[in-house]
Amino acid sequence: MTTQKDIMDALNDLTAHCFPGRTTYRDAWPEQFTRPSLFLVAEPREEIGGNRYTVELKQVFGVQINDTVDDHYEADTDRLSEETDRLMEALSLGVLPVGDRALHIDKLASERVEAASVIKVTLHWFDDRPQRKTEQPPAATGLDIVTEVRNNGGGTV
């Protein structure tokens, strides 16, 4: 089964390729975080369908590009736009390689948030449904039933 950690690792690899040497934070960042940097976050996973053996999943992941800021805490709009475009282009293949899988990218969306850009990546894939082991007692054979009835004083079945 594809785990959130597997997906976060794959996103981390992709962003490290796009932005070599940049610090990446996952889930939370310190109060005085480094700029420029990246922040990766996983939003809740949804099970949206499937059958007895497979499950259909959808999940949104966020990549926040934190740019350097000037004395007025403003980022360079052109540089931030170029960095956003670079990551969007890397994701525009339509799939995210995760281990031996290629998860389908349903949607890419970006927005500017103060001195950062946030890219939302919506992934959609099928995975094996975990199977529960059920212990069923072995079926009684016809001979076992007849023997039990006779031993309990019953007649023929």
C-alpha cells in the first residue's frame, strides 16, 4: 500500500531536484525558519471508491515555496513566479513517481500567500485493499454429521 510517507518522500525528491540545496520542512517549521525554503504538508486522505480487492484514493498535498524577503517582508514577485512555474512544470507530466508506482495528478493549483507560493497537488490512485483474515471452522463432512447423530441416540439422517 502506498503510504503518505512514501508520497511525501517522492515530493521531497522532486522539490530537491527543482531547488537544490534548499531546506525542506515537513508538517511544521520552526518559528525562525530559513528562507528560501520549502514546506510540505499532507491533507486528509479520502477513500472514494473501490471494490473487494482495491481501494480508490484521493489526497491533496501542499508545497509551499518560501522566498527570501526584503526589509518590508515582501518577496520578489518575478522570482517567486519563476519558482512556482518551475515546480508546476515538473509536476505537469501528470504523474508523480512514488516507488514503483506512478500516481495520477488530478489537479494542480497555485496561489500566492504573502511572501510565499502554495502549490496544491491532488493525487488519485488505486491501491490494494487490506484483506482481513477470517478464521472459518472447517466444514463438517456428511460422515461426521451422520456419526454425531447416531452417537447421540438419533436415527438416520
